[in-house]
Amino acid sequence: MLIHEFQAKSFLKELGWEIPASGLAETAREARQLAGELSCPVVLKAQILAGGRGKAGGILKASTPEEAELLASKLLGTRLVTAQTGSQGLPVTRLLVEKALYLRKEYYFGLTVDRNKESLVAIVSRQGGLNIEELSESEAGLINKIFFQLDDGLKNFQARQLAYFLELSDNLIKDFVARTRLLVGFFIENDLKLLEINPLAVTEDNRLTAVDARMEFDDCSLARHPELSALREGGQENELEKEARQYGLNYIKMNGHIGCLVNGAGLAMATMDIINHFGGQPANFLDIGGGVTEEAVSRAFEILLLDSQVRSALINIFGGIVRCDLVARGVVTAARHISLNRPVVVRLEGTNVAEGRKILEESGLPFTFAQDFEQAARLAVELSRKLT
């Protein structure tokens, strides 16, 4: 679960971090009023649950209250399209109006989970404001990582190592270490997957300030944190993703044209990879999981085809706990309910595969069967191109 920048900064403020003076505006008039109260120049920042806002025109600077009102009127009510939102974008209903600061130096600071090393990791960079993934490829020497375990947390000496790498002045090191350790405690206690301060800046008066912030909480832990669940904003989420979550399905909307229904996250990722290998693009990630019901499979297939970008679908099932006949019955029920009108390629293997295939064959619906993984992906890509 992602939260908005203004919400993330509220947590940072509670933990003793400096943040720019700001206020939240839902109308252009409110933006003008806040700009006057904060003393221009100010920065208007669209509050959407996605990164890349600056490049998409979602972060604008205003020199006067009148300019703030004008810029706010152009942003509010629009849908901002960034590299992370997909082509439909996300609605801009609120702006964070923030006092513009003169920044002497910008850094990157992040906490996340490294699944390969089975540990947590603190990441800093001497250059902030940029995409950390791009920076790690082009300027790896600017980045430092320190790995630490959940039970131990980040030690004082490790936090100091991060401060030394950033070449902070002596009077800022103690401040950085104390705040960072509090932040790590917050990260662990609240089951975050990602926390970024980008940029973390040194201001003109030599203060460490969190200029932008991003927090993502683990959905699986929200039952333990009802106060965090209350922060979820449905209006910023894809409607199909919201519905899928109600059925316990792992569904993520993407920008391609080939819908995928798969059991198991690893197989789902491999399915998307092989679709790309043959020149196609997946329209979604959809893992129906292990203990899925026939009703959930049916709804999963409907959700997949409710995406108007889907030109063909690929059902790739390796039956184990999830039986092939259960999946087949769910798919047939959904296909009849929505009057299936797009080609569907099916590859079934594993538990009750003969029964599952028989159910699909006797349904009278236009399924195309594949014998193996590679053939299934190739067929799905070919069929999607026929509908362009």
C-alpha cells in the first residue's frame, strides 16, 4: 500500500525529521491562500500514488499567489500520466503547496527489503532527486548500501558509515544518525516494503530536510495495523485491482495487450517474460494463488477481460494444490457470463489435467489449446496481433 507524500511527511515529522512548511489544497483558491501564507516562492505538488511526477508536469513552482492559483487550476481535476501510472493516469484532487527552499546539497536516502540477500538494506547516494535505479547503473560509485537484519536493526556505527559516505559536515552527522535509527525502527515496526527520502537535502541554513518522501507498506501486514489501513485511498487505485483484492487475487494492471491468468508468482513472472521474448506485452500480472476457489477463478478471468486493452488471453496453469478442473470450471463460468469474444490460449499441466481439458473442450467456447509453455506464449502473441 502506497501513501501520499503529505502522509509520509507527517510520519517523518513525528519522528523528528525536518520537512518544508506546507499545506494541502483541494481548490485553486486554497492554493493561492496557502501561497500567500507561506510566502512565495512555493512548489505545487500533485498528490497521486505514483512516482515520476516532476517529469510529467505534476510539480510546478509559483513565484506569486496569483501564479499559484493559475497553476493549481490547471493541475486540479486532471489525470496525471507518469511512467508508473499507465496510459490512463491518476486523478489529481489535491495539491501539496510547499515553501520552496534553497538547497545547498541533495542526497538520496532509502530503506527497503533485499530478497536476494534475505535482509533489509539502507541505501544512500551523494546525488539526490534522480531515479535510484538509473543512477545505480550509470554512477554506481555514488551509491552506498548497508545490509542489516530485522532482529538487530541498523547499528549506530552503520548509520555513521552512511553519514561519512555522504560527507556530511560534523554538526549534521549526529542528527543524521539519530533520525536514521528512529526511521529504521519505524520501518520495521510498521512492516514497510520501501521508504525513500529523495531528495534528502541540506538547506541554506545547514539543516537536514526531507524535501520529498515515499512510503510503501506491506499489504499482507495491514491486518496488524488498522490505523495504517485507514490511509488507503480507493480513488487512487485501479478499479480492477481493487476488486481483485476483495477475492484474494494478486492482480496488477499493466500496459500491454495480452491478459495472463496464472497460478504462482514465479510462473506468472516467467509467463510475462516469455510473452516479451516473443514480441508481445503482458496486460497484467495475475496470480490466482494456491487456495483459490472456483468463484475466485471465475472472477479473476472476468477481471482480466474487463480490461479493454486485452486483445488475447493466456491461461497458464501448472496444477498442484490448484486443480486444473477447478480452474477450467471457473473459466467456463466467467466466459459464458461475459460472452467471450476474444481469443484465449490455454496451457494446462498437473493435477486433474485431463478433466480440466475435457471441461474446456466440451464447453463449446473458442479456446485454443497449447501443448507447452513456449507454444502457448507464441500463440497468444500471434492472436493479439490479428486484432490490432
